[in-house]
Amino acid sequence: MGIDLKELLERFGRGDRSALSRVITLVENRSSLAPEILDALYTKTGRAYRIGITGPPGAGKSTLVSGLVQVLRSKNKLVGVIAVDPTSPFTGGALLGDRIRMQEIGLNEGVFVRSMATRGSLGGLAEAATDVADIMDAFGKDFVVTETVGVGQCELDVAEACYTTVVVIVPESGDSIQAMKAGLMEIADIIVINKSDREGADNIARQTRAMLELRGERNGWMPPVIPTIASQSKGLDDLYEMIDKHRQFLEASGLLAKHRRTNIERTIRALVESEIYRTIWNESTMHHLEKLVDEVMAGRISPRRASRQLLERLQEDGE
Amino acid sequence: MGIDLKELLERFGRGDRSALSRVITLVENRSSLAPEILDALYTKTGRAYRIGITGPPGAGKSTLVSGLVQVLRSKNKLVGVIAVDPTSPFTGGALLGDRIRMQEIGLNEGVFVRSMATRGSLGGLAEAATDVADIMDAFGKDFVVTETVGVGQCELDVAEACYTTVVVIVPESGDSIQAMKAGLMEIADIIVINKSDREGADNIARQTRAMLELRGERNGWMPPVIPTIASQSKGLDDLYEMIDKHRQFLEASGLLAKHRRTNIERTIRALVESEIYRTIWNESTMHHLEKLVDEVMAGRISPRRASRQLLERLQEDGE
């Protein structure tokens, strides 16, 4: 059962795909080796450009990602793809069609695909996706493309950790409104109207531009609206060019460095907090908590008073 | 600017609606008086039955809530309604039509309606909604109905704090699949197919039942699927009866008490953690954090090592 970490990291350093896969699995499953692995790889990170692709279900994100990966490969770029699906334990994973499409991209030499799904709690999926992006970065990928399915807090968190976020919508009544309500418009650096051969494409493009006008520039960048037909590989070169333009903008304005700084700060804070929570919610505190819940259930104290009692106890323990 | 808290709580205790409104505002805005208010009211809570209504945008949730409130009023029940809209800062609030509908319900004597929206961070909205439900409970409401718009972590958190969660979908292609993907099916105690005079209603009801069959009972309860046409007040009595049936089931099985216990435990833990969070991220720690971020940016240490250094420092400070 023992893992020879040194040998594994050596193989990883030589570009062995199976070592990459193994390392990701260890980190994803929160193996006890994970901290050591991430520490060892960290100095090799910081090169890969991170792109996030998000949007409502059915917008054709997976097809768009496949197409974008082909464009990147045609420029000899090495690509990592992460498909994040915060699916319920009920469905038990990504939709089959999406999964097959992802596997096909992964057959391409120079492309590494990883699907991540959560079962149960949504917490930590965004952090885990960032860890996997770091690993692919350290492996030598030039680009890491993270696709998130659905709309929710996890998507927003994943997008925050990417440098360029592409929001994909389709010409369907209300799609732009729903994307807006889900907070997707705020995080968009580029908006793609996919399936733009469908009726209403011009309309939704106009509507989207109007919404963006209302919002105005953010940090000096006005998100462009790009029509694509991913299933026919149309508009994908335009998309790549726009991503590159956004990258140049971020680099020239110093925003890319600022972005990296924010990511690092967020990571450190999250690590500190999770360690502190792990320490405080030990067996003894949990036992005390249960007794306090009894008191609250009986109507003798309020939850707030209970929390103060618990805090006092934690303070005494720390002294 | 001083608030006479004693006088306010006295008016609240006499059933003064404007005092209720004032108390909610103080708590929602995290006034410095909020902890004292919640403490004072806590012993009066625990009576109201808490119903959550959720589902994708456009499912007719607001109309369904209006109808359900009418059914409850016809049985002389006092009702509080909370409309939670985790809307983006970009849209700036609930859709106008929904807001007007909610105001109309609120004109009814015996019904109190409160809309809650967030601007910016989604964090804390679910906790705030639970506080508001507690306040309405303490005011003497028999039922608190919380409607959440959209699909996301906030909805799941709100649903967790309710005793009966109703998930509303409509006969539209893919709606049940999307609801499932968003994790709504797992949290449903009752599933409503609204607008069930539309084509495909039978189909989606069958599909939904099949999904539920696959999942099987949860804690001995199999969620029923109920057709409604909320705009014509059809099916709402059935819905109320099913909610009541679920309530009886929860009471008889002891699950209601267990549910309340879990809610209390979660509240205490959240209070403890937010206080600890406030304590650790003080000016001095933040200053130290910035210096560590510099070290990481320069490639000298990893975020993990930085977090360990920060933890050591926090430990020293605590001694």
C-alpha cells in the first residue's frame, strides 16, 4: 500500500501522464500525502494561463471546450482540461454524453482531461479544482481550461480563480436574463452566444450588449460578445483571439499579477481556516456542543448564549 | 438615533406589525443590537412550522406561494412569508412582477411578507433568512413559508433549515433533469408540477416519479408528486394536505425534533466560527498575511508553508 512519493514525483517531472493522473487522484481524495505533494510542486506553478468556461446547462459548453482545445493544439500549446460537475449524489456524476465528449478530447496527445464531481456536500469542490489546475500547471501545461456545469456558488468560485472567464449562452428566450440573475454576467470577461445559427441569435447578442453597456467597463475592460457555432467549429478562432487579447490586457495593466496575488491570499486564508476549524471541532468540543444543544432544545438558553459558552471554553483550553 | 429596545420588544410582543418590520430590519442589517434582540426573542420560537418552496426560475413559485397562503388563511393560520432572492448586484433586486405579487399577499391581515436580496457576496443570506424566520416564529406566526428564487447553494441551505421542502417544476423539456442536476430532487419532500395544464405534464410527472423510485425512500418518506395550476388555484388544497401529512410523519417519527436539533447545532457552530473568524483576521494578522503573499509570489515558499507560519504566529499570540 506504500507509495514511493519520490519516485512518483520524479515520473511526474519527466512528463509521465500516469504519474500526473495518480498525483491528481491523491490530491482529490485528500490523501495524507496531498500537502507534501502540493508543496513539492508549488514552485513549478505560475506558468499556465487559466481559462474558465461556464454557463447554463445545455449551452454546448463541452463542445465549445473541445473546439477551443483543438485551436490551442493547432498552435502547439499543451492543454489541461478540468470538467467540474457539482452534481448531486442522486445523479451520481456527469451526463454520459458530456463524459464521452471529454474522453475524446483526452485521446489527443498533449491534452489531459480530468472530470471532477462531488457527491454530497458542495464545499471544497472549487478549492479542489484549483489544486488540480495547479498540478496541471506544474506538469507543464500552457493552458488549463476549467469547464463548470450548471449555475451556482461553486461556478462563481471556480471563475474567480481563472484569469479569463468565458460565459456561454444560447439564443433561447430568457437565457440571458437567467444568466444575469445567476450572477454570470458579472464574472464574464467574454460572452459567447453559441448555436448562433438559431433564431433569435442577433436579438440575444443585442440584448446582452445592452446589459453590458448598462453595467459599464470593469477595470477598464468591456466584455465582448462573440457568436459561435461550436458544433461546426465556427467562431472558435475569434474566441481564442479574444482570450489572447484579454490576456494581453491583463498583463499590460498589471491585473494578472494582482489576480495571482488574490488567488494566493485566498488559498492561504482557506488553509488557515480549515486547520483552525479542524482543531476546534475535536471530540471534546463536540461533546460539549451536544450538551449545549440539549439546553437550547429545552428552552433554557439561546443558541447565541450557547456559542458564547463554547467560545469561553475554547479560550480556556487554549491557555 | 438611539433605539429604545425595551419599548420596541414590548410593541413586538403586543403584535405590532411595524415593530416586527423594525426588528427584522435591525437583524438583517446586522445592527449591533441584533444579538440582544435574537437572544430576547429566542425562547418564544419553536412553534411555527417552516415550509420551503424552491425550484428553477419561471416555475411560478410566487403564484404558488400566494395560493398556499390563501389556503392557510382560510384555516385561520397566521403566516409569515420570506422571499429570498440571491440576485446579483448587477440586476439589483427581485423581478418587479414577483415583488408586486408579494406585496399583494402582504395586504392580507394575518400575513407578513419580507423580501430579502443580497448584493455582492452570497454568504450569510441563508443564515439571515433563518434569523428572519425565527423572528416571525417569535411574533406568533403558525407557518413561515420561505421562497427561494433560482438554484444554488443558498437554496440548498435555506431548504435544510425548513421542515417541509416543496420543489416546484413545470412541464418543460429538461426541467426535471435540470432540477435534478441542481440537487433539488434530493432536498424535495414534495414535488409540485405547476402549470400542469400544459402539454407534457403527465410525461414529466411520470419521469419525476421514476427518478424518485430510483432514489428510493429517504428516512421512510417517499416524496409525492402533485400537479397544480397555481394561477387558477387548482391543486393547492392537495398541496396543503400533503404538507400536513408530511408534518404528521415528521412528528410521529421523531424526525421533527431531530431536525430542530440539527438546526440548533448548525446555528451554534456558525456563530462560533464567525466569531473566531472575526478574531483571527485582525489588522496584525492581515499585515503578516500580506508579507507571506509576497514570499509566495516570489516563489520562496508555498501557500501551505505560508499558512503554517501564520498558524504558528496565531498560536503564539494566543499564549
